[in-house]
Amino acid sequence: MRTRDQRYGADIYKQIRDEVAGKGDPYRNAYGSMAHKLPILVRSAGLAQALAFVEARGKEEHKALLHHLAKVVLKNDMANGASLALKSRNTTDLSEYVYLTKNVMTALTWYKRFAQSVLDVDPSEAASEEVED
């Protein structure tokens, strides 16, 4: 039986390899940049606020990251960024919200690793880019 971390790593690698790595440099860079920024945004603003921000103001690539994240964390191929954001907003139990945040942060660790290793997005370059309206 695989651990949650092992499952996340395998699922996220497959997503990155199959759906992101073959795209052009601008797409890969924007996706990888958000993979580096989103954990910081979650820590500073909270999960619900961070997801709402990216959902409302993010580029197509940023929303694709949320979509991938939702599929992995919610263990549902039909999940999308909106369903993950809705779950974070509608969770009334604090322990469930903390658990969801922990799972998202664990998954985002893998997105950051693969953004750097597979997509070749440098974290220092990602830090200098701004999320556009």
C-alpha cells in the first residue's frame, strides 16, 4: 500500500509529464511559477483566500494548476479548481479545514519539485514574476 505522499508524487509527476511538459515555454513557465508561489500564498492568506485569488485573477496556466491540484487532493478525476475552492470555503469544521490545507500543501511540495526538475522553472525567476489580472 502506498502512502499519501507516494500517491501524490506519482499522480503529480504523471500530470506534469503528460499535460504540461509538452506545452510551450511561456505556458510551462507560468504554470511552474505558480507552483512555486501558491504555497507561500496559502501560508500567508489561508487556503480559501489563496484558491479564490488564483481562481479569480490567475491566468489559464494558473487555473490549470488548481485543476490538477483538485484532482490529486480530492482523489476525483472530475474535480476542478472550482470544486477545491468551494470545498475550502464550505468546510465548517476547523480540523477538516486544517486537514485539507495540509493535503494541499503536501501536494504543492510535489508540484514545486517537478516544476523545478521536469519543467526547469527556476524558483528565483518565479519569485520575480507577478500574477497578472
